[in-house]
Amino acid sequence: MARSAIINVMVQAAMKAGRSLARDFGEVQNLQVSLKGPGDFVSQADHKAEEIIFTELSRSRPDYTFLMEERGAIAGADSQHRFIVDPLDGTTNFLHGIPIFSISIALERQGQLVAAVIYNPAMDELYTAERGGGAFLNDRRLRVGARRKLADCVIGTGIPHLGRGHHGNYLIELRHVMAESAGLRRMGSAALDLAYVAAGRMDGFWEHGLQPWDIAAGILLIREAGGYATDPDGGQSILESGSIVAGNEIIHGALIKTLKRPLPVG
């Protein structure tokens, strides 16, 4: 598969950071870990990976703007282009020795997502997408799953933990979806969850309380794989609201309808 220059730059940054994460993952028990918030850990590995990505991308595109999980917003001379970066999505998995974590890099041009890379170094799985060019896993073209009934589907989700989200509201949504689907999965990395939907490994996904760097790359992957990714009202304010529903056209619609269903009376 021929990749564009910008995708090559993003892939190079992700894979270089991935090699660093892979080394640290092998010595996870020796990492120095600080507490950033309830249940939200940040490690030396996280900062090191972000530094690698920032250095690599800045070397190639020195004027671009950045939005990064640890550094926050970094202004650039070219405000029309913005890299959105999560150097380690699935930090809690990483620190517990669970090999489900990823690097996520997206590029916005004039507010529109145009390129995406998600890389899981533990499994050496590289997901790429470019607007109008399709989505790929290690150069294999991706399509979202073709299932048409929620009853046949495996649906991914993110479960709010200590200090995060409205647990009661989530439990209502969970009750509805678990009663309608063939199975639910909570992977622990929203970026990989969305990549799995693009790959047809999961048929749909929903979560609330996310940040732009968690989901920007995954949104483009799903859309380029023929799927739908919107906010829970079917709109496009995903990055602003932090809430997302995704799947193929039919499952996406069915999920939205199911999530909005009121609790039965009595």
C-alpha cells in the first residue's frame, strides 16, 4: 500500500514511540508512577513516548499546532493544521501488564480529520487511515462489520471508574445494551476500541467522558472503513462533547435508539 508523505511521518513517529513503550512494558514493575488523578495514572513511559512523538512530528512539520494529552495545546504558526496525540492510551492496562494499549495520532486540517494512525506495539498492529483513502491494518484494507441485528453483535464500551462519569446513567445504558446484544467488551483503550470497530472485530461502541486525543484517530478510521461515528444525538460534536457512538449504519442507529430508551416503569 502506498502511503502519503504525512501518513509516513505519523507512522514513523508512532513506531519510534512504540519501540520505547515496548521496552518499558517489559519492565513495567520498575516504572516510577505518579498519581495524576483518581484512577488516572501517568508514567515515565507516557512522557517519554510523547516527547518522541512531538520531536518526530515537529521535525517534519515545524509549524503545525498540537493538542497532546500531557502537554496540552501547543500553538504553531500554521493554525490550519493540528496534530491530536495520545502517547499512551490504556495507561492502566500498560501499568498492569495487560498488552492492550496504543499510541494515537490524528491530523486535523481546517477542523476536519484527514489522517490517522493508531499503533499497538505489544501486538505490532498498525492502523492507518487518510480521508478519502480508506482504512488499513498493517496494509490490509478494513471494513466495518456487516451484522444487521444488535442481537448478533459484540459491542464495546468504556465503563466509568472511580472519579469519572455518571455511574447511574451509565448503568441504565448498560442495562439496555446488554439486554439487546450478543456480548459486551471493555478493552481499556478507547483508541483501540474504535480501531477494532473499523476492523470488524467489534460491531459497535459507545462511551462518554472522553478527550479528543482518545478518539480523533479512531473516528477517521471508522468512517474510512465504511462506518458511522457520531455523538449520541447523531451529530458531529464528538470531540467537543466527549461522547461517541459508532458502528455500521444499521448498528450505529440501533445503538443510539437503544441508549435513549427509558427505563421500564414498575
